[in-house]
Amino acid sequence: MLRSCVFSLVRPLTTVSSSTCRPSLCLLQATNTRSVWSTGQEPRRSTYLQDALTPDEIQTASSAVKGYMSASGVDDPRFVAVSLKEPKPNIDEPPKRQAEVLVLNPSTGIATEMLVQGDEVISSEDLPLGTQPMLTPADCDLAESISKSSEEVQRALKERYGITDMDKVVGDPWSVHLSSEEDRLLVEGDGKPRRLVQTFLYQRMEGEGLECNHYAHPIDILPIVDLNSKSVVRIDGLDRLPAPKIPTDSVNYHRNLLHTNSYLETQWRPRMKDLSIVQKDGPSFNVSDNNLVDWQGWSIRVGFNYREGLVLQDIKYKGRPIMNRASLVEMAVPYGDPS
């Protein structure tokens, strides 16, 4: 199984992207609906209808979906994404603010796309069986927890490497490619699609906290977990005997552990001289109406969504329309590709 992007909607499973990316500001779990706003100010609705949802709007949409699914007997939905459904221009009626919600039912393995207006779910569509939404940070935390709490994984670590302290073990979750028929059968399970994550394991060898660069100490087995059943379904690498030794060279970057390094610097470099950048008259740009940036004759609406990241809208130069919308839709990083 190969690494793949953990933050992309995969439809169907066999078309997983091999890119790596990061979640955006509007990728919010329903249990943590306060976003980060660069101005440091309390966010508010701007006058621009295509602005990203505010935290309050996300909370309202999430609550509506919870109630809708609870009425259908689903009490533990896993929220994947809540974002604005960008309205299309309509001269006949004003556009409405609507939220697109992507949610997963762990008991069936089925993902559902819902459209929410205000506090009401106005449409709901189950995605084809086996469709896997992107992995969220909460999914990654769950995958590591499943892997480290597995008795089978703990036994393998003890027998092969003498590791008994699981606090010194790190699980680095990645989604998977279905590179063979065996992989596809593994996903199908007993009729309920498995939500698979592979957890690369590493050992913390220096320090007592999280500052150790555990990537210098890879462990040569690979547990594969199913988030739906919360179980380890396979451990790759157990056939490698004798077990490869875990590299012990210290390769640290945290200042508290530099003294342990095997070949990197062992002391913090001397302090650099102060560099001061001063704009005595203030910045040359202005931010108004939540996200409208004016600079040197340009005006740009700056926003984000979980799929594309940065999105620029309503771009004008001295009042003249230049572009309605601009974004960099996709970026691919070919991990492990020697070509």
C-alpha cells in the first residue's frame, strides 16, 4: 500500500491522489467550531455572500445535521467537512447562504453529502458504497490510538524490538492506495466498507516529552487499522526476520536535545543581531468588511476552503473587474517516486 493524500475527497476509491496537502480554516469538526482568523478579531458576516461560513454558521449547520441523523438512529456521525456552497449568480432571486456538509456513518461505512440552509437540512445524498471522504485530523488521532492500543501491535513491538512503553511509540497515519486485488478485498471487509489508515511507527529515544525527532527512529512494521470497527486488520512487515534494527543515531533539532546529536550540531548557534522592520506610517494595504484587501489600486476578497485552500474572489483594479474567482485547485507531490 502506498502513501496518499489524507486531505482529498476520494471518489471512487481507486482514484486516490498521491498528493500531500493541509486542511484549511473551514475544515472544522462539529465539536470544535471556532476557527482561526488572522486579524485576531471576532469574525462576523461580511456583506459578500460568497465569504466562508462563520463559526456560528458552522455550529448551526453541524447541529442541524446531528439532529437529522439522530432522527434516523445515527448518534455518532463523524463530521468530515462543513463549508459554504458557493451561490451562483441569479438575477431572478437573491442567493441564499447554504452549507455543504460531508459526514460519515461509522456503523455502515456510508458517507453522505448534505445541504443545510439555516438550521434545516434541505437535501441529503448517500455517496456510492465504498466512497471514502478525506481523513481529518481527528481520524488521524483515532488511527494512532487504535494502533497503539492493539494487543497484537504491542506484542509484536515487545517480541521484535523489546519495546513495552507505548508512550515512546509514535503512529504516523497515512491513507492508502488500493494497489492490488488483495487490498481491495481488505477494504470490502464483510460487506461494510472498511475505512483504512496505515500507521507508520517510530520510537522516541531521547527526552521525556514530544521534542524528540522520532522520524530518525523508524520501526519496520506497519499496522493497518479500520476506523469504522476501530481495529487493526493487518500488520505488514512481520515476515521480515530477523527484525531490522531500529536506527539509534540521534538526529534532533529541538534546542533541549541538541547535545544528544550523533552528527548534527550539538549547540545552539549564536544569537543573530536584531532586525527591525518599521512602517512608521502604517501598512500600505487596508483590510475591511472582514476579508476585503485594498492595495495599490487592487481590491481582492481573500478566502479559503478545505478543497482548494486559498481562494481569491471579486478581483478588481481601480474599480475595473479583472477576475471573478481564482484558486490553485490541486497540487501533487510524488512521494516515493524515484523518477
